[in-house]
Amino acid sequence: MLDATVEEVMGSSFPSLDEKTDLQIVKKHLAESPAVLVLEFGRIIDIVTRYDIIEYASSL
């Protein structure tokens, strides 16, 4: 197994959204993916996970 390539073990791509995307849309993507990539000017600036949403909601 340790002699495998990244291509052999990687899963499908994470969805990517603009940083101004409404949180409801992010939640819909997280229902089907473990993470969402956050883009600014086409570059990844952050990764949002279900944990991030739960942490945010619990702080309200």
C-alpha cells in the first residue's frame, strides 16, 4: 500500500465556492462532501468542514 501513488488513493474533488457564498449553499454541499474549498480570485484561501459549521452555530 505504501508504494501507491497519490492518484491511486485520492478521492473525488471537493466542491469549491466563493467566499461570499451563502452559508445555506455551503451546508448543502457539505451534506454530500466532507469539505468545501473556499476560493478568492480563483485561489484556495480556506477549507470549510462540517465541524466549522457546528462550531459557528454553537457560538451564536
